[in-house]
Amino acid sequence: MTVSKILEVLRDIVVEVNAPSDLEVSSIANHSSQVGNGCVFVCRRGFKFDSHDIIPEIVEKGAKLLIIEKDIALSVPYIKVFDTRLAEALLASAFFGDPWKDLLVFGVTGTNGKTTTTLMIHHMLTSLGLKGSVLSTVVKWILNEKSYYDDMTTPDALTILSAMSKTRDKFGDFFSLEVSSHALSLKRVESVRFDAAVLTNVTRDHLDFHGNYESYLKTKLHIFDLLKEGGVAVLNELYREYIDDKMVKKVTFGDSKESDYRVKDVEVTWEGTKCVLETPEGSCKVFMKAVGDFNAYNAAAAVATLHQMGFDYKELAATLESFHGVEGRFEVVHLAKKLGLNVVVDFAHSPDAIEKVLRNARKLSEGRVIIVFGAGGSGDRGKRPIMASIACELADVVILTTDDPRGEDPAQIMEDLLKGVNRQKPHLVIMDRREAIETAITIANKGDTVIIAGRGHERYQVIDDVKKVPFNDREVVEEIIREKASGRRSIK
């Protein structure tokens, strides 16, 4: 790609040009490890690191052209823009030939439910014989390539567009993408266009980043500005009024008569979830092995999305019978039956999520509900006492522990949580997470339900910017159960 072509792509955001128009670059990079001879490198100002500061290293590695947004004296060709994150998104799409144009592309955002809904869409389409990819918090599958793990819900624009390009080039049909509010705010999907965009819900979270709820909601709703011509907005009925001004097709899901896709007669057991789904073309029964009434609404969103693309709603619903749920999302640890208990691992780390998990556990549990949770560091401090208050209201026993400190003092995090604790409620503070989980399982009686909340599928506990320790809640639970089962054989 030549500089003249790059300038055409970035024409609306260019501030200054110091590069010959016929200069040609062969690749694009945003990380020093990706830099090769002849590439264009996009410098970004991050929250903890600014790649403008390593320009000499980038040039030494072979970068031929720099995209910058700061005033820097440079002896190499550069293009200055007012937003390098937007520049990255625009260039990534151009470099990879706008792959979203050749795929069915689905974007799912929301505070809770977006991972499950994203994976339901992928599951339904692959079950119907289509080929496609999915990027989500839990799994990243590029067609049949093995999933890789990272702790980012939505990767950067280069990664997304590269994955879409691979999907297109290997004759894939669709791309299902989980879209975080950070991704929308930081322009990671700004050059992608969706055939359908989904909003599951918007409740309190990430206010440390967005400032207030109104800004958070506005950021989420921006996904509907990124629809293809003729694209469909699929959203929870509670938020319909917020996009009245957007000139796009809108369909809603929910449990009221006004919903285009209405959820009725929800039944939840430890074996799964079933409901009746009314659509504009008729109704059908839905059953899935994913546990939790919220999954009925996730299913409604996913079915609505694909039904709007022309797929048969009954065939879509039938595919969900083989959907077992998502790792770390109300994940039932079946090994706990050896102790006569029910143990659930869940990613819940916001007030709304904690409430939904506990209400479902309360309906299902034969005995008490015990919850173990903490709060992530370097995040929204205001939600911490709210989560603790909800836990005290809905659980029988509350055990507060450490989540991912992320460089924040765990004692400060605990102090914030304790502000919301009802002192009349049985509660414990056990800073060591493994000890807290073991304590919960130890004090649980036959028929009790233990909820391990906050980290879900995550494989590492993030102590600070440098230190991460291996820690997966489900694996820890299973290890503890195996240890205890040998001494509690009488419980069946």
C-alpha cells in the first residue's frame, strides 16, 4: 500500500504529512514484536504505555512509515493524525481488503450475557453447517484453528480484521464478535460493519473508565451506528426508546407482549433451561443444557438475530439442545455431587450479575446458598459495596475474598466491599482465595449451593502489572472436592 492510498483512507483525520506519496509499505503493525522491514507502524498512547516513546526501536527494526498523533521531531517518513486508534482501525480494514463485506458479521455488546449470546450465534450457525469464526472473552476460534487465550474481551483492530481476513480467505461464512464498551470507546471496531448488532442489557459496570452510567450507555449504543446498510439492531426491549433516533431496523426481545421475540414459561433445573419463544412467525420450545433463566433471554437474542438474517427459527431453536453453556458462566461443577453439594463457578463481577446468579441459585438450591467473591482492582470502586449488599440480601453465608488486585491494595478493596456488608448476615473475610473456596465447601451441608463468583473462566490471578499466578476457580474447586471426597464417602 502506498502513502497516497493511506492518505486516501485516512483523509478525514490527517493533520500533517511528511512522506513521499509513492512510498510503499508491505504490512501494518501496532506492537514492537510485529515490526518487520517495510511496515507502517501505528503509535498509540495507552493508559500505561505510549509507543511513541519507542520510535527509535521501531525504526531500527525496519518500520518504513510511522502513524503518530504527538508532536515529535522525526527524520523518518510519518503521517500525523488526530487519533491513531481510529487510524489503526481504518488502515486495518483497508490492508485486509474490508473482509467484513464478504461475511455475515454479528456484534454483541452488553454488560452481561454478551459472551454467551456471541457463542450461541456461533453454535447455531455451525450446527446448521456454516463455517465461521468467533472472538469472545472465553474463546477465540478462527474457523477450525485451536482457541487461544488472553484476558481481553475484544482485541485490537488489527487482530479483529486479520481474523476476519483469514475467515474470508478460507471460505468462511460468518464472524461472531463479542464487543466490549472499551472496544467501542477505543475505536477497535470502528471500521467494521455488522449485519446485525445485539444489545443484551446495560447495568452498572466500568464507571471508572466511562465516568458515569449515561456515558457507558451511550458508548454501548454506538454499536448500532456500525451496521451495514440494511443491518438489524437487536436489543433488549428495555432499551428500545434509546435508539428511536437511529435510522435502522429494530427488533426487540424480552418477556413483555411488546417484544418482537417474547420469552415465556421459563423453567430452570440443574439439568438445563427451557422456555417458549414467541417470534413474529410463530412460537417454539427451547431447551438447552446451559443453566439459568438469563440464558432464555440470551437464546432469544441469538435466535432473533439469526432469524432476521433469514434462518428458520425452529431450526435455530433445535440446535440449542446441544448447547452446553460457556465455561465460567453459571458453570455447574458436577464433581461436587460426590459431596452432595451444588457448586457453581460464575464470572459475575457487577451488581446485576451477582444478583442474577444468586436469584437463580436461590430458586434451585435445596439448602443454603453460600457465595465466595471479591472485587477486581483498579476498577469501579463504587460498585463494590453494592455487590456486597446484594450478596448479603440474597445469600445465606457471604465469604469475601481476593479477586484480581491488578496492582491495587487488596486491603483497600476489602474495605470497600465491607462498607456494603450487613453485619447481621453470617459473613467471613478470608483474603486467600483458595482458602476461601475451601472454607465454603467445608461449611456447606448436603443440598447447599456454593457460588464462586468473579473470575469465571480466567486462568490467572492478576496481582499487578508484572505478577500473574495460575489460578482457575473450577480447577481449584475440583482439586478441593477430590481431597475431601476421600474422607466423606458417606455423603452421596
